Amino acid sequence: MSNSKDSVSRTIIVALVLCVVCSVIVSAAAVILRDKQKANVINEKKMNILAAAGIEVVNGDVATAFATITPKLVDMRTGQFSTDEDVATYDMRKAARDPSQARALTPDEDIASIRKQSLYSTVYLVEGEQGIERIILPIHGYGLWSTLYGFIALESDFNTVAGLGFYEHAETPGLGGEVDNPRWKSVWPGKQVYAQGSYTPEIGLIKGKAKKVNVHDIDGLAGATLTSNGVTNLVKFWLGKNGFAPFLAKLKAGDA
């Protein structure tokens, strides 16, 4: 009887020791890999910005490719560039969760279903000898199952789409998840956000396949109506009066 009890006790002790050892190993690995994980997240974000801008990454050298891009901070309240925050460390998503760094959107304003908007946004400029060649804007909004985070790039007229891509979402694979399909993303370049003389977005997804002559229409996502509506709403929000439209108007006029 005593041997049986000793056996059980030893088994429990061994199990506890193994649990402690495994916990220490997992915790140590998490700490050791934390910096690498953060670096990978930053690198992935840079790759998506470059992809939206149509800038090729040669031999996997993201740093060199990204050196051609200038990040700047925009005050969403004034529609002008700002140096109030450090553009290198500013986190829009974190700021949006802080009432002192964000504004609550009214139901009428919140067509993208994001609830709060950070007071500042980080935009990315591709500049050449003639000035801004392309501008990459952060966009996000709710689809069917998740908030989609991505970037839309505009040409130097601040109206023609150069590219679009989402780097984070949890939409249904094969349906809403088709936002990742290169074929679908390829229909965006060349489309027009605004009608001439207006800063009210006309661009959006339609049911079925868009005709090439319709410069504002984007192919809808088959079988994913709610995700399609979500993409339309988030693009219209971020390129509308409560998003980047005032900034783009001032930028075009040279007042940003």
C-alpha cells in the first residue's frame, strides 16, 4: 500500500516538475523571440505598403525598397501635416483605443464601423523630382467577420488608384477572403476615386463584374456581399470628408 502511494506521489511530482520546466522553456522562448516577432510584423507592414505603391522588392531587401518612401503624420482634424507626434513610433491602432488620442464617430459618420478614429494618421509618400509621385493611405473597416486593415495608394493626381491591399483580416477563405486574390487586386489600379471637381468618393464594389468604361466601379466579391459592402464603406470613409479628403484637397492645392 505504501509503495502504491509512493508511486502516485512520484508521478505527481514528476508531472509538476515537467510542467514547470515546460513553462520556463515556453516563457523563455517568448521573451527571446519577442523582438524578432515585432520586427517581422513591422517588415510585413512595410512589404504591404510597398506592394500597394507598386514598388518592387529586389532580392528580399525590404529596407532598401522602403527607403524610397517618406512617412509623414497627418492631423485628421485640420487635414494638414503635423509634427505633434513622432511619426516613427506613432501607432494609429493604439491611439484609437485611447479617448484622449481619438474621437468617437457618430452613427452617421461611422460607415466603416470603426467606432473611433485616431486624431493623427501616418501616410507614406513616394517623391520624385517633380514632387509627390504616389501617396499611400492607411484604411480599415469592418467586413463580415473582422476588421480589415490595409493600404490604398493614389497617383500624383490624388485621385487615380495605384494599388490596394489588406494585410490583416479574418474574412472567409474563398469568399470575403478573396480580397487577397491578386487577380481581384489587379482591377483597382487606374480606377478613379472621385468625379471631376469633387471630393466625395464615387468608387465602390458592385455586384458582378465591372465594365472597364466605368472608372469608379470595382468587381464585387462573389458570394461575399457583406465583405464587399464593408470594403466599399471603408474606402468611402477613409477617402471621404471624415477621412483623407480634406487633406488630399489641401495637398493638391499646396496648403498641407
